[in-house]
Amino acid sequence: MTVEKELPQTGPHRIFRDRREAGQVLGGLLAAYRDRPGVVVLGLARGGIPVAWEVAAALDAPLDTLVVRKLGVPGREEVALGAIASGGRLVLNDDLIRGLRVTPGQLREVAVREGRELLRREAAYRGDLPPIDVTGKTVILVDDGLATGASMLAAVEVLRDAEPARLVVAVPAAPQSTCRQVGDLVDEMVCATMPSPFTAVSASFWNFRQVSDEEAREFLHTPTHVTGRSTRLVPASAVAMVAIDAPGGVPPRAELDDLIGDARIVLIGESSHGTHEFYSARAEMTKWLIEEKGFCAVAAEADWPDAHRVDRYVRGLGDDANAADALSGFERFPAWMWRNTVVRDFVDWLADRNQRSDTKAGFYGLDLYSLHRSMHEVVAYLETVDPLAAERARKRYACFEHLAADDGQSYGFAAAFGAGESCERQAVEQLVDMRSSALTYARNGDPDQFDEAFYAERNAWAVRNAEEYYRTMFAGRVSSWNLRDQHMAQTLDALVAHLELHRRSAARIVVWAQNSHVGDARATEVATEGQVNLGQLVRQRYGQACRLIGFSTFGGTVTAAGEWGGVAQRKVVLPALAGSVEELFHETDNKEFLVRCDVDGAAADTLRTVRLARAIGVIYSPQTERQSHYYHVRPAGQFDAVIHIDRTRAVEPLDPTSRWIEGETPETYPTGL
């Protein structure tokens, strides 16, 4: 008896028992093709045939094989001149043939030898079964895994000559780079797991013994549709069995209480920065966490000084007359992220609640884009407590004065490429100065002075980290992303320490941010590039004392721009792609539900499977949706729970433009129906 080890819990790597189990997983990922007319499954011989049989059985589709033989360079057989495939289809690399000066005679000799072996194998596998005509059909090409992908690329090329209507490649395991390379050449690429680092296909299987000719033949001669055969629980049905109704995206209080437990940090995401239901459900859950669970702060993916203005308003300080005024500090693109009707109503609720309570709940920002505004806030604060220190700060920050207000990207470009002065030293010196004087500024233990000193110091931190962020963003996306999320995690830690010192009790904080920040990066494909995020860092710091909750939607509308700095538009969200988390949840036929990721059984297997997931930021590009808005995730590792709302609508900005009011004409996808 083989004992299967526990699946890894920190990354999108899954280990399959054998090829058949891998095929069952792929069958679930390809469920959108079940019962569609004209679907054909082809298994690359020999290892891909058992996998393909399970896929064909899951989709109730006919099965055939495609035999591909590499044409190696004489004397250097590992170098492929091309390939020959079933039906005699030949693909050649003409440039390589010319470059290596392979003669027509040598090429013919290799092609004849490999052609004979191909015919022998086809006869051994297929016997008297005629090959299936794939012209005009949806072809799902399956193998047991890819390393370099050379054989699959050859198979794709020869299949293109047969003119299928749609070509899909599905494999259990492959490196991310190979999945992308093959994916660029086909209509859809489904890769169940992408180990990092990738060592070999066999590393994703407990049993990877070679498939014999006899076994391949048996699979091809075994019908994939048998009347009365018991069927496995399809993934959507497995999820539906554990789904908990959540009207409006808000789970029942008892279920929410059980999910949160004694957690101190609860991160609640959103799969777009402009969806009404995500904001609304998150606000309702946060109200309950504050009222019933003793949470004392909301920490948002927002700039520190803008959020500070809101915090002063909700705690009865400052000069703003209402929530809309308090939110007017959010002027930088994209203002609608926080200047919208849902956040306004929540801020009004929080201010009213604080008036009625002895324990105030605050509103704070975690982000670092506020380079110039934070500099201004540091100087303005020091003017009130230490004019000489204010003058020192003014001189240090003068390094940035040649830039337009809040033009951090221009600073980063100039500093990174030597076209302007780097202000790193000045930003660090000012932070050190602020930290060394913090206790002096908070005289006599006055709570308000203590708070103001803390707010000012965090602004100095924002300047220091924003300077590095903008300078690093031209060195690589991962470096700048990591700096930003590390800053948010550091700010959260500092906020926890500040509130606990001030309150003399444990601080419990709700975090509002996008799914891509909230969900643990280790369970997504970005981990292969070395990317970390807030959710991962919080889990590593707080362990079981934190919860990560994500959102998803199948379609509807969203508030987003068409380009960076553009106006807010009410844009149509295309239906989710096949093989995605959103499509899986859509197929449950439950319109609004929560699914916990600590479930058992078939649902657990489904949620451990790597799928595509959609993330819409402040820009939405339907024309490049797969490349711009989808990435691979393992939901069970990414979140503790996911809330799905099948149809959603755009959040309403406080200052809607005519473009937003008019909305966007729906794009015809896939047929306009």
C-alpha cells in the first residue's frame, strides 16, 4: 500500500498519485468543455495517453493519440531539426537545417527512420482504430507534463496544419516559463501545477513508471463513455456542497464568528478596486468586527496622510463637516478607490459609532505613494513642536524640490538612471532624526501628542520608503512590488504596536486591500518570481492569529480607467475565463456564497487545484484580459475563505464623470449573446 504524503501548503505545487489522478484533476479544470459538440481529446504517446483518457472520460469526449517523433541532427540526436507526427505531418526548422548544413539525403534518412518507428508505434497503440479527423473541432492536446516543451511545440505545429477550430493544451505539471511559451501558441493553456524550482516532470508524481505499448493500446480501446458508469463528483458540485449562502456577500454572523475566532488581524480583499458589492460586504463585515469582536482600527491600501484626515474626522477631530469632506484628501489617481459612496457611508457610520462609544476605532493608511504630501506633513508637524527641526527637515527634503508635486515616478527615473540627484541619504537622515526625537515630542504622555508624533514619524517612514520604491521601480517589477508590500506590512506592525501601547490591550485590526495583496503570494504563480505580499508577510508574522478573506465575481460592471491617470469609467467585466476560480464558482449555480478553505473531501481537492484567478486593479483592459488580469493560484493556500458574488456592479464615485454615468457599451463576448 502506498502512503501519500501531505500536499505542500506553501505554493502552487501539487503532487499526483499517478497519471490517472492527474487526468482527473485536468478533467475538472476543463469542465467547461463537457458535453460541447466537436470536442476531441488527443494524448501524446505514450505517457500522455492515461492522462488523456481521464480527461476524455470527464468531458464525455472521444479519445485518440498523437505520436510525435523528433528528427535529431545526425550525430547530435538531442538537437531537433523538426518532428514527424501521426498522419505523416512533418515540421522542419529550416534555419537550423541550413545553419548546420544538413544535406537533403541526411534529412531524408532521419525522416524515414523516425517515420518507420512512428508507424510501428501507431500500429501498436491504435491497431485497427482509424484516426479521428480534427479539422474544425476543438482539440484538447494532453501530455503527462512538460519540461522544455519541445515535443508539445512540435505537436502544436503539426496540429495547426489540420486546421482545428480551437486548440487547447493541458498538462498536469510544467515550469511556468514553458507554460507561457506554449500558451502563446494555442488558444488556451491549462497547467495544473507549476513547481518552483522545476526539476523534472516525475517530481510531481508518486508513481511515474513508464507506460507500456500494451497499456497505451488498452486505454485507446477502452470507451470513455460507458452507459451507467458511476461518475465522479464534478468540482463545481463539490464546492456547492460546502458553500454557505452569503446574501450580498455577507456570511451569517455565526459562520463569520466561527471563521474569525480569536484572530487579531483580518485581511479582507477585493478582486477589483471598483466593485460595489466588494466594498459594501467588506464594510458590513467590518462594522460587525468593530461592534461585536472588539476590532479597533481599519488599515486600508491607502496613503497615510489621506487616511489620517479621515481618522481625525471619525475620532471627532479636525475641521471636516462630513465624511465626503474628510475623504476629499484622496485627490491622487485613482480617487474613486476611496472617494466613493460606500466608503463615505462607512466613514459616517464609524464617526457616529465613535461618538457613542468610549473606545474609538480609527482609520489608517498602509501605502507609500504619498512622497510629497508626507514630506509636507513632516515639516508641518515639526513647525508646531520644534521649529529648528522643521528647518532641518525642509533643507533635507529640498532635494526633491525640482520635481512636480507628487511626481514620484519622474524622481525615480532620474535617480535610477543618473539624470538627477538621489535623495536617499536625506530621506534616511530625516527618519533617523524623527525617531530619535519621538519621545521628546510626545510630552507629558498626552495621548493626542503621542498620536501626532506617531503619525508624523510614519510620514517620515513613507518618505523614506517611497523614495526607495520610486527609485527601484525602474530596476524591476518584483523589487518595487516587494518594497511596497513590505512597507504595508511594516506600517501594520507599527500600528499594532502603537495601538497596544496606547490602549494597554491587544489591538485587533481589519485590513482592506486588493486580493493580490491580501491572498498569500506563496500560493500563486508570482512566488516563482520571488514576489511576496502583505498576506504572506502577515501570515508569517501572526500565524493562526490572522485570517485572509478574498472576493470573486463572474461578471458585471466595474469602475476602472482605461489607462494610468485616466478618468473613471463604468466598464463591462467580461465573463470569467474557462478553467478559472470564477468560472468554477459560477458553475455552482449559487449566486452569493462563502466557501471556507479548510473543508475536507472533494471540495478540499478542488480548492487545492491550481486555477486561473482574475485581479482587476485601477485599470481594466478587456482586450488583453488573459495577459493583464489573470494569474495562477491555489485558492486553499491563498485564502482562509473566499466570498463569491456572481454578478456585481461598479462602485459609484463621489464625483462621477459623464464617462462613468454613460457607462461602456458591452463588448461582444464571446458572441454578443
